[in-house]
Amino acid sequence: MSLTREPAQELQLDPRLGDRVRVEDLGGGRQTMVMSMGPQHPSTHGVLRVVLTLDGETVVDAQPDIGYLHRNWEKIAEYMTYAMTVPFSDRNDYLAAITNELALVQAVEKLTGIDVPERAQILRIIFSELQRITSHLLWFGTFGLDLGAVTPFLHAFTAREYCYRLFEKATGARFLYGYLRIGGMRNDVPDGWIEDLLGFIDQLEREYWPGFMKLLVENEIFIRRTKGIGVLSREDAIAYAASGPVLRGSGVRYDVRKADNYLPYDRFEWDVPVGENGDVYDRAMVRMYEMLESAKIIRQAVKELPDGPVMAKVPRAIRPYGEVYHRVEGPRGEVGVYLVAAGDTNAYRARWRSPCFVNLQLLPLLARGHLVADLVAIIGSIDIVLGEVDR
Amino acid sequence: MPEWLVAALWAVLKASIALAFIGLNFIFLVWLERKVSARIQYRVGPYRVGKPHGWLQLFADAIKMFSKEDVMPAAADRWVWAAAPVVAFTPAVLLFVILPVGPNFGVQPDFNLGLLFLSAVSSFTLFGIFMAGWGSNNKYSLLGAMRAVAQLMAYEIPLVLAVLGVVMLAGSLSLQDIVEAQKDYWFVFPQFLGFIVFLIAAIAELNRTPFDLAEGESELVAGYFTEYSGIRWGMFMFAEYTNLFTMSAIAASLFFGGWNGPILPPVAWFLIKTYAFVLLAMWIRWTLPRIRIDQLLDLGWKFLVPVGLFNILITGLFLV
């Protein structure tokens, strides 16, 4: 049995990471260890690779290495007509397809000046908020897994399954819908769908949500694992252009739904939950309470749902001019679409502002000085979807 | 037949029965865990293989485990890596020696150093874990092994302290005597503090959630046994589940009167109480999140050790 190891300097490091990863001598025979976490790791939420520099189990540095899921949305969007790009946008943040579609569709509507019927507007609100709930449910489940609790994951999936049945009924698909059209929605919701939706909202508020709180969030171990971990200050959150629950967890009351009012959100009474300390716990709580707020919005929106068409009159071929940036509040933050249109059926240039990509930059800042176990909790609390990080 | 031959044959017979039981118990517990976790998670668990509740699944699992490819990492420390599962597995089996299954029934329940044997042998599993972590030459495994070593002291000392209270009451280290001393009342009542300490420390010793730091799936992939597959991996599982049974049996014997009980035969009482503890451990595992390594050390040193010592003090005063 040999108790010697190869010297750490001989490690072959990824040249793409260059000088960012070094083995440091800490003195007294101690050296940092470089560990590649991912792209195949149970808790990197897909294909994220984090190159960790560890001192024992303490994270000295964590560098995210992305690009494993790159599908070239921006270039392909230049070659497809606007309508064809909509289903492909679903695949960016595949856990929140509706808000992706919404960002693109509304950007094109802004360019062309198409007026969307009121019924479609309210339906868009309902679907966005339902999507937010499903996305946060999945976050809840996987965050439990990150902390070592397996059961919340399956409980969250039970609730999420309910949601996806609703989506399937209305759109025909469970996951990637292609439901929004430039100028409205592909089809109206079927008869009885609203009642089913309210049934779900009832069950979420009465049964699922309090159950989740009891099972995981109010647990002493959960609180100790998350409080004071990965603290993101207000200033840093703004400086790094964080958005969504990550930003609001740090106490910044900013929500694109309130700020831009891109859909008639101002008709409804709802709050923007914010945290105080900007730690993992606060980000988690913001997401938990956002579920309730979304439920509140859906309840009110259903009451105000007018009759009428769900599709505006749209010319067969859209050939707009000009440029536009449109943003919506996705479950993970500000989803933005920038389009340069040069009078053709497809965009001259398309750009996707991905909240996950921006939020992921925070990882080295948040992880430094914490343990590996905390790093996993921090990645979970940023709530990344690699499909959107890499686009 | 000469006397030594009779004794030897008798010993072989007992050992074979114990080993057969251990093997069956292992696959039963794996099936039970899958069923219990399924129940907790709104699922049904194994259902298709074997008619009532997928009972044949346990044999399917065992066959799969035996027939999987055995892969050794190229960079592994050959002998250490290969020996680790055996080293982890042996103490789990050895502990069956002291279990009092019924009055004067068991492999060697009146072993007069019983509890000393327990604390000595049960820590041996750690060598297996450490060898696996070191021998795999994998950083995740190494971190898992280091965690296991750091963890050991934090729970092993409270475990011994908790057991000491019982030993003081019973006046013996032999599990047989301890169970017999509980004819009238269970030791869990005078030793409630000790029981709490024992329960927490025992779950930590078993490396089960919330103390499954050494394997910590979401952090360390599979911790110390990341690089193992097939039957070698199976041996770690074997050790884990056998230890679960043994610890439950010891908890039942130390605090809940072991085989004492009305109407039913003693063996039945022993099994009922043991499996009740097994179910409790499974319930805990599928409910709680994982604790962090520094929090476990804090819990061990700052809570369990003082409480254990306090318990001994109280027990001492009570006896005087």
C-alpha cells in the first residue's frame, strides 16, 4: 500500500480555463486540490461543470464551465421565420416554455404593432403564472435533493404532474408547448379547463404548499443548512445584474411584471416577496411565496377572463423593420429578447438574454469559503437550467 | 464423537444458520426499504416481479448484483481497493455473535464482554470505508472517506457513553444479562436520555440520512463507493443493511427489553422490536435532509457527549 500521491502540479487542467485554476501551496505540506464537479454529477442540474479548487473540503474557488448544451438559438433564429422560432424558444429554458414563448412573441408583436385580444392577454397571464408554479415546484424538489432529502422531490412531482395534465389538456403538450402565437394563442382553452385549474390552485394552497413547508422548509436541518450560506449583498446582486428570485432574495423589490407591466398585471392585487439577508434560505423562501402569489394572480385572472377571440388578425407574412428589446419575468428572472428586423420574414439578428446565464456568474462569488455541501445548496438556490445558460 | 468435534460442528451449524439469516435479511431489507420509501413518496415501489408486492424483486436485485461487470479503476490502489469491501463487510457479520435472540439462544449471547466487543468491532467498518475511499484514487471517494473518519469520533464516543448507563443499571457487559435485567421494566424509562443519545449516534454510525455524509449523493456522487460496481458494491450495501439490523437489534435489547414480552415466543418479540427500529431508521432516512459535516461534529461534541456524560452522572447518583 502506497501512501504517496502524484504531485498535484502534474494534473492536466482544462486549457480553456487558463490561469483561472491553479494549485496553490498553502504551506506545511498542504496543497489545494482541483476537483472537476460535473458535467456528470447528480446535483449540477444538467450538464454544468464546476472546476473547484478545494482546501480540504472548503471551496477556495469555483469556476463554472458551461457550453455543453449549446444549441445555437441565436444563429438559428436568424434563419427561421419569427413564427418558426417560437417552438424553438421553448427549448431554451425547458422548464418554463411559456415565458420563453411570451418573450419572443411579445417582442415581435411590439415590432409589428399587432394588438392582442384581451382574452389572450389574460390567458397569457394565467399560463405564465401556472408555468411559474410548475417551475418552482421542480426547483423545490431538486433543491430538496441537493440537501439530501429525496422525498420532497417526489411529492413536488406529484403536484407538478397535476399542472402538466392541465397544460396537456389546453395545449396538447406536457412540456414544450408551442402554444403562443404572434398575435394571440393557438387555441382557446377547452370547456371545463378553468374549473380544473381552480381545483389545482385550491389543492396547491390547501394541501401541497403547506405540506412542502412542513416536510422540508420548516425543518431544523433545512434551516441550518441554508441560513447564512452564500450571502449575496444587495449591491452585488445589482452589480452582477442578477434578476428574479436571486435578486429579490437579496432584498431588492424588483419584478419585471411590476416594472414593465407587459401584460395587464396591474389589474390584480399581488405582492412581490423579497428576502432580507440574501442567503440561500431567503432565495428559497422567495420562491416558496412566489408560488402563492402566482396562485393569487391566477384566481383573480380567472374571474376577469372575458369572452372573445384569442387570436388577432395577423398578416400571413410578417416583415417588420426596426429593433426591439422585450423582457418578461420568467421563473428564474428577466428573460429578454433582442431582435433586429430588416424587413424580412426572419430576424437579422436575435439575441437571448438568459437569466440563468447571468445568475450563474454569481457562483464563484457566493461559493468562496463555504464547504462542498454548501456549494451544492448554492447552485440549487441559483436555480439554473442549463438549456438556458448555454442556449 | 469427541467433545471438541461436537462443539466444532455445533459452532459451524450456528454460524451457517446465522449467515443464511443475514443473507436473507439483507435482501429482505433492501426490498423493505424500497417499499417503505415508495410509501412515503406516494409510489408503490417494486410491484411487477413476483405477485404480491413484487417479492421476487429482491432475488432479481441479488442476481443483477452478482452478474454485473466488476470494473476496477486503472489508477486504483489494487489490493487496498479490492480488500475494502471485505473489510467493511466482515464486522457487520461478526456482530451477530453477541445478539441475544431468545433466552440462552443466539450464537454467543452470554459473551461476557459483549458491549465492549460491540464498540470495538462496529468501528471496524470504518477501515473498509477508508480503504475504499483511499484505494479508489478518486477525489470524491477520498472526500467521502475523510468525512467518515472525521465523523467517527463524533458519534462513537456518545455511543459508548449512552451504552454505559445501561451497563451501570444491569451491572454486566453481556447482552444476555442486560436483557434478563429488563424482565420487569424496560431500560428506556430510566435511561431515556441515554436512549436519545444512542439513537442519534447509532444512525450516524450506520451512515444513514441525515448522517450519510460519507456517501452524500448530491455532493460526492456516491462518496467512498463511487468506483465500485457489481458484487463489490453489493458487499458495501450488505454491510450497511446488516449493520442496520444489528444496531436495531442492539437498541431493542439495550432499551426495550429484547426478547422479553408476553404471549408470543421470545424470538418473535426480538424480531418485532428489531424490525420496528429498522422501520424507524427508514422513516427517518426518507424524511430528513442531510446535515453538514461541521454540524455533525458540533452535534456530536457539543450536544451528545455532554448529554451522555450527564446521563451517566444521573444514573450513578440514582444507583448510589
